[in-house]
Amino acid sequence: MNHTLFTLLDKLDAEKIHYTLARHRSDSVLVAVTVVGQRIEIDVFRDGHMEVSRFVGHEDIEGGAELINSIVELGR
């Protein structure tokens, strides 16, 4: 019996799409994918269902160290 998580990872591997795995919740594994112009977060749950968030944007350079500093300040 295959689990949705392994099926997804097999698909990404077959297409040579890089991903990282993380676990922020006890009931799911986060598969984070970055491709040109998109960042995709796929939460795969213990019961096999998935929730997908996709963030689309440009890849223009927007700044340097000062931009990082302002982003960190916003997070406080």
C-alpha cells in the first residue's frame, strides 16, 4: 500500500524537482517546492489528503541587506 506522501515524492523525484521536507504539525509533513517564479507548500496529512498553497511572483532583485533588515523588523 502506497501512501500519498511517497507517491508525491516519487513524482517529484522522477521530474528532478528539488524539495525539502519539514514537520511543523504532528498530523502532517510539509513538502516545500521552489520552481522558477513559484514557491509551493504541500501539506500531506496522515490520512493521505493534501493541502496545497502556491505563491507566484517575479524573481526581480528588490534590494540588498537593507531589505532583509526591513523584513526582519516587520516580523517583530
